[in-house]
Amino acid sequence: MDARKLVLCLSGSLEIDFLKAVAAEPTISVQVRCADLNEALAASSAGIGNLVLIQDDPELGREHVEIFHQLNSTVFVIGTEERIADLYHFGVDLVITQPQAAAIVTALKSFQAVSAGEALIGEMIDSDPLPESESAKLATAPQEPTLPPPPPPKPIQNTNHSTNGEIWPAAEANEPEPKNVHKCILIRGTGGAPGRSTIAIELLSSLCRSGQSAVLIDADLSAPSLHIISGVITQWSGIAVACTLANRNDLDKRALEDLLHTLQPEGYLLSGLNAADRWQEIVPSDFKTLIEVCKQHFDWVLIDTAAWEYAEDSEYFSTDPRLEILKTAADLADQCITVGKANPVGIARLVRVLKNYPVKDEYVALNQVSPASAGKDPAGEIYKILAPLAAKENIFILPFSRQVEESLLRGISIFDHNPKDPFAGALNLLASVVQNLGTGKEAVTGIEKARQRRKQRMPKRGYRNKLFTRKSS
């Protein structure tokens, strides 16, 4: 049996004991000793060894094992019993739970023997057939009795029929009906701070006030700000830790809850990156797993992403690696809210995003709308510009309000600060449309009614002049 070339990645006294134990084994030859997982990958890529022995590493994931297998290397991992299922799920060939040098050598030799036996059986199967005399003996040998196939199941007598006539089991009378939610909303926007993070937090508050659970994920890999806006003090990067756990198949409800910050009753925040250069830790496959886990445990999942326009040059945007996370979020989302700032520059940027990066089930939110920035009839002008790109009922007008700035300064929701503010009413309308409870046509109508009510409460100019003009003696 040829000696297996071993790439070793152990540490401490275990490495020394293993080297002493394996020195007397002619079938195992240690080719290189590596300090970490990256060195082991480099050694395998260079063709130094065809067998890798490493200690369980928190950074070890499916993609690493797949690379080793692509390099025709067998992967052995020394891990605990609690990690056996996860490591085999990653594709590891053998997990050794006894961290003793003798036990490791025995496991390597046993695995080699089993592999050699499988190869021998394969050669026997591919070899010439048995002689006719041996084949006749096998043919005349008594055969094991075979059992008859089981009878087909009896049809279930109930009144539940599918569209093609098949009968399905009736639901139990006391069985609760499943929730008809678990939706994912992508909140994207243009460059120039249109207010997508503010809208994301206020939308989360509105959804939670209707008695539903929601989680907001800060997936802005360029300039995360949700923790600042919401007044949350973070000591970790929630999205980075969650993606790492997802890569290791350790992301469950309990692990996710430990990473979340409570913003509202049943409303939570998963914080973004705490350093801009950590964006490479967010892998699309792990991010997808994170979203799927969140959808299992929350009624609504909101994803706040980076600006969909980094520069005037669209070629730069298309080559940015961070675009993969934006594309993944768009693919996973059931609905999308595209936010733009209601001024000439912001609307021009919004038109480019809507035209160049279309998404499914899209609503358009124009933020900070006022006559000063969009003309005397801002809603009418906005509808004319966006008519070729979005239906009128899918366009929402969010009026400019200083109450929003005051609520952000205090670190509370606009619904807690002033629930009768026109911006709060427009946000509630957007939330109701997202939940299929209304239509967007009421947005401008509600804002116009609020404006008329303010005018009615204001005293007439002549009355104010009489009130504040001092009578001459």
C-alpha cells in the first residue's frame, strides 16, 4: 500500500505526540505542518498532500471542504461529539472525536483499510465473470423468500378534495391555521441619503403595531447606520456573526435571538457591519441561509441595503463585488420598496435605478416631499415623471416633516413622537398596502386632507392683524 501524503494542521502537544506516533507508520507520511486552515488550503493547492488532518476550526465551512475535495484530498477533522453532525454536513470524510495521538493513527489506518477494501471490491465487480460451474451453483442455491407487496392504502373518507379530484386528509378541528405571512421586503434606494434607513425603521414600527413580529436586517455593506438611527449600542456585527453561524450550520432561533436588539414589542434589529472592510465576510450563500432562518421565525423580514448607485459610471457599479449581496436580497424578497429623495437630483437618480435595476413587486416611496423642492403640485409632477416606470397606485408620497427629525434626535419612532403627523399617516398607508390592506391611491388624498385641516385651524390674516396690532391711544 502506497504511503498517504499528509497535510497536518494540529497545535500544541497533540501535534508533537502525533508526529512521534506516526513516525513508525510506513503508510502515512507527513509532508507539511500548517499553522492554520489557509496554509492547509495552500499546501493542498500546491499538490503537496492528498490527505488533510486538521483540528476543528470555527472558520471551517462547506466551501473549504469542497475545495479540498476538488483537489482530490481526503479531509479528517478532530472535533467534539457535538460537532459530528455539522462536520459531516460540511462533507468531512471522517470525524475523530478522541484527541489522542494513538487513536488518531488508528483511525487513519482503519480508514485507509476500508478505502482499500472498497477499491478491491470495485475491481472485482469490474473483473471477468465467474466460471460457468460457479454461476450454476449460485443459480441452484436456495433463494430467500420474498414478501408480497403491501396492499394499497385505503382512501380517506372526507370532504377535502384537491382540484384534480384527489382526496386529502381532513385537518383536525383543533389544529391552528398557519399564518399567511412570512414575507421578505427589500428596502433599497438611491445615493444621496434619501432616507431608506429611516423608512425601514418606521415601517418596522408600523408592522409591529399591527400585532405582527418583524426583524430588520442592516445589509448595507458600505455605510450601515441603523444602529445609530435607532440608538442601539452594538458590541458586535450582527450580520457578520449570523452569516458565520449560517456557514457552520449553527444558526437557529436561539442563536439568532442572542444577536438581535429589541426596537419595538415584537420588532428587532440585526445590526450591520461595525467596520467597512468586513464586507468580504458576507457570502451570498450564507446571507441566503440567514434570510431563510429569519422567515421561519418572524412574520416579516425587512432588508435595508446599500445605495443602488455608487457613481455616475454604471460600469463601476456592475463590477463591485458587494453587488452580489444586493442581487441576492432582491432575489429573496417578495416585495421591494425603492426610496428616492423628492428633489430634482434625487428624482433623476431614482429614474436611473428604476430603469437600470428593475425588481419584482416594487413600490416607490418619494421622501421629503414639499412644494419648496418639487413645485406647487409635487404629487402631480412626480406622477408625470415616473409614469413610464411605475403605476400611480404604487407611488407613495412621504411629506417633509420636522417631526421626523425630532423623533430621530430623541431615538423614538414617529408613531410615539407624534402619531398624527402626515408622515406617520403616509407610512401607515404604505404598511397597509404592503400587507394587502389598501391601495396607494389614498396617499396624496390623506396628505391633502391633513393640509386642509391645518389651514382651517389657522386664523385668518385680518384677525391676526387685529390681534397683534396695538391700538393707538
